[in-house]
Amino acid sequence: MSNRNHLVDGLYSSLEGLGDGSDQTAASEFRELMVWRARAVRPFIPTYKAGTFPRPISQDAQDLSFLESAADGMRNIETAFGAGDSNVTAQFVKDLLSALSERQPI
């Protein structure tokens, strides 16, 4: 599964939870998605092996750009979850999904 698909699927899952009235479950899933996205945008350094010089491994530039473009929307959603208004939160999720759908893969 690509990073794009994982992010979009996670947002749809949160939106579904909000629609079902499972706000706590949706918030928990969204927090996990936030942590995943933060980890996914950082390059990682592989385990050091004797005689080698590890360097950060980065991902495809389009994928990274896509994940970074979701940051502001995800912060808005996180704030809305904190405020406890599921209708506003659901609207922020829909807005972010709409914005991400406009970003077609290159």
C-alpha cells in the first residue's frame, strides 16, 4: 500500500467513525495516523553495518510532497477532535480529503 493510499484510507476510516458516532475510536485512529504521517515524512537511517556509512533514505518526492501537503489539514482536524465537535471535525476531514483528491499523482 502506498503512503498516499494509507493516508487517504486512514482519513476515510476516521470519517466513518465520526459518522457512526464512534468519536473516541475515530480520534484514536486519527492520532495513530498523525504519528504515522510524522514518521513517514522523515528520512530514516538504516542500521549501521561495520565498514559502511549509513545515510538517510528518502522516499519518492511526489509521495513526500503529498504527505507534507496534508499537514495543515491534519492539524485542523486534531484541533477539532480536541474541541469535541464531531460535525466540525467531520467537515475538516471532508475538506482535507477533497484537497488531497485534487493533488493527482505526477
